[in-house]
Amino acid sequence: MNLQTSLREHIENGVFASVVRPHIAPEALSIIRQDVGLHKYHKDPVGFGQDILGEHYTSEVKTLLESVRDYPVTIAVSATGTGKTHAAARAAAWFYKTQRQPKVFTAAAPPIDNLATLLWGEIGNIVRKHKRLFINDYITHLNISSAPPLSSIMDSMDAEENVSFIKGLTIPTSGSPAEREAKFSGKHAPSMLFIFDEGDAIPDEVYSGADGCMSGGFVRMLIMFNPKAKVGEAYRKIRDKLANVVYLSAFGHPNVISGEDVIEGAVTRAKTVQRICEWTRPLVEGETHDSECFKLPEFLIGEIGISDAGKEYPALKPGYYKIQNPAFSYKVLGNYPAKGTNQLISEEWINRARSRYDAYVSVYGEKPPIGTTAIQGVDVGEFGTDENISAFRYGGYLELVILPGDVDTLVTGDNATRENKKRNVSIAYVDATGVGTGVAPYMQREGCSASPVKVASSPTETTEEGEFKILRDQLWWSAREWLRTDPGAMLPPDELLIEELNTATYEVVNGKVRVMDSDTFRDLIKRSPDRASALIMTFAPGGFFGECDMT
């Protein structure tokens, strides 16, 4: 059998089919492995793409590729359809073919289709178009390597030490955070590249594992996502200036600039103009522009948008436009949504409360003001998934206690009671929805002053914005007003709590105020807002027992 002929036939028949090869001596393998002339591109990813792949890139994609070369961590914050996943696949191919003993690890937020269909779909396109470039590689599902699987000749080699590869790693949706971290830990090679797609939804522990591998050698990390909400480790890397950030906007794409489909399948001018017409409005005379506005690019002045139903919108006028739909920010501008009127809690209020806490602790330590009593708020997590949180609010001072989540109701009640009795607590308000129904009665039997609260019950107050839909909306609003108006409100340095408060939005529908529901929270931050839920329970109206029988 001619090895190269069989391999060529294999690649032409399907990139991701299983590969079985005959035994090859390590000496012969090292010869087959050589990619003559490619090493000269080890510092030139753009040149590799142009000369070897025969491609032309937008200026923003060039900036992204060069950032991967120059900076340990690159974050690509992108509008939709601007080519970030396309660019990431090129970065993977460049790194694999030009660096010394390279290992490229790719991952995407679950489900697995995010990795297999999107990023590896682009990698597969490169292999199919450039078969000769990969003629000496072994290609299986989510793996391209310089040697066959461990089950064959790898036994005669130094395990994976001498093997170069591009590998797809799945992120388990089950198991502990420590197990997920371990899957991305302990990796080492002279050259390594981590690529994380949908990076804003990747668990923090995955980043912790990868960060631990970046202590030596030529190691790079590329994180990509559409910036929907300021949550997660990827956002914190941006906030704390721990990465070089590259922004990919629809306004910088050649399709939108030229009005022609220069790059097929990418964002178009027509769709961009339609979104401007439907998701923004021009400023009226005398109105000043702010952070919720953008200036219309000159090349779009006079363009006419058309709706999906064929409706023709007025021609775009020059000047500033007000963003009315947050989706415009991340789908068109490639920016986090501006803090508009639908943001429940201002980032400024949160920052002030954080500063007060730090100033207080620097003088008095992490303990509540002497002589104060606490209101305890208890959020009961679903069995086996969410955490059980107790929040103790001493006027403005807030303390969070994280309790085990994978326990039954009796254990939850016992834990909440124990924490209650350690402190001077006036009353405990317990979320009595679902699994939390029995916790407050248990705490009562143990001698605590505890009140169950049904958050889906009718509200007891109103606001200038309108009536509240359910009690939960009222409790969130009370927490908002505490942070907005109380000069003594303090928030501890809990990143997850800050993210939850920052993420909450509200809307007024038919005169009813509705705060972001739990399902939307889970979709955005990939968990339940347990900490914020415990905090808002401390604002339950006094003597409120919801629909529970307190006898």
C-alpha cells in the first residue's frame, strides 16, 4: 500500500472519518512530518494565510491574527457575521503548521455543536481546500495530529510529548468545577495555543486550568464571543486589562463598507441598514448624544433599509443615532450593550457600594457594625445544581454565606439555622418556592424567627414606573433602590454577586414592571442568580408570609 496515496484518498473522502494507518518507524515518521518552508511564517500569520492558504483578510482579522502572535491573551469581541470563528480557524492552522512542537487546544461553550459545527467546521474547510498541506497528518473527529492514535505506534514514542496536534476538547456539563478545571490543566509543550469560542459562556474553572499552563514557552490564548453581558471570566479579563482586546464591528467589514458581498456568508450592508432602522433612531433636534448613541458612518448615509416583510424605511440621515434595542450593540457594533433605561441596577451604584465596603473593612475589618441586627435572606437551590445562599444584611453591611447545594431540605434548613444562631438576626426570610417550601417551618421549629416567602405572590407596593407583576419584581426593585439611594449600602467583593446585579434588566409591559426572569438569567450567566436572590429576600415586606400557613 502506498501510504501517501491512501492518505490522500482518505482526506478527499472525508476529513473527519476514522483513520487507521500501518506501523511506521519513528525515523520515517519524523521525515514525513516535515513541513518544508513553513517555519519562516512562525511570526507571520497574515503572510501564512495569504501565501499558503491564498486568502485575503479584513484589516480587523489581520489585527486579530497579529494579536495572537504578539500577546499572551487575545480577546476578540465581535459583532455577528464579522469572521471571528473563520479567523480563529486560520490562527489554529498557522500555529500548527509553523511553530515548534505545537499543541493547539480548542473548546467552545456547550453544547458540543458549538465546537464541532462552528469552529471545527471552519478548520475542516481549510483541510478540504488545502489537502496537500495536511497530507502527512492523521485526521480524526476533532483532532488533527502528526502521529496516529495511542493505540498504534504511540506506544513506541514518548506518549504525546513528541506529537503536535489541533485538538477539540469538550467541556462537561456535569461533574464538579474541579473536574472541569483538571481537564484543561497540566498541559505543556514548547508552543501551545488555547482557542475558546463562545468564550463568555465558558465556565471560570476552564480558564483557571488553562491559565495554569501559561507559565513558560510560546503560549497563547484566543477568546472569542459576542458581548451580550458583562459577566464571566472573559469579561473580567477585559475589565482588569489582562488581555489585548480586538473589536470586530460590522461597520468595519468590507461587505458593509462596499455594499458588495466581498466575503460570501458574512454580514451584509442590507442587514446592517435594516438593524439600524429597526433597532435605533436618529436624535431629535436639541438632543445630545451619550454612551447609548453611535454616529452613522458616512458610507451608509442615504441608504434605505427594508424589513423582512418588504417594508421600506426612510433613507438614513447623517449624525448620531440612539440605540433602542441592546442587541444592536453586540450584533452590529461588537460592543457591550450601553446601560439604557432597561438596566435595573446601574454599574455606578454597584461601584459606589463596593468602594464603601472596602473603605469600611479597612477600618473595622470584615464584621458588621457593633450593635446592629441582621435580616437573613435564604435562597434555596434546586437539589444537586444550585447553591444554597444565606445573605445577612445589617442595614448597609452585607455578608454572604455559601452553603452546600447538593443536600435535601432538612439539611438546608439545619445549615441555615446554624448560621442564623451564630449571628444577631431579627428575622429570616426564606424563598418558599419549590424545594424551599419546608425550610422556613424547619427553622421555626428550631427556634428561629423565620418567614416563608412566595416570590410569585401578589406584590404589596407600587413604584413610579408602574405596578409590579409579582412580589419577586418588587424585591428586586427594593434592592435596586437600596443601592441607588442608601449612602450606607455596601457590597462585598463577590464577583458572582456583582455579575448578577449587573445583568438584571427590567421592562414595563401594560403598566406592569417585570424584572428579568430566572430562565433568561440562566441563559446569560449560565447559572441561577443565587446570590442576588438571597440578597433580595432581605427586602421582603415585614410580616409577609406569602401563601404559607404559619400556624
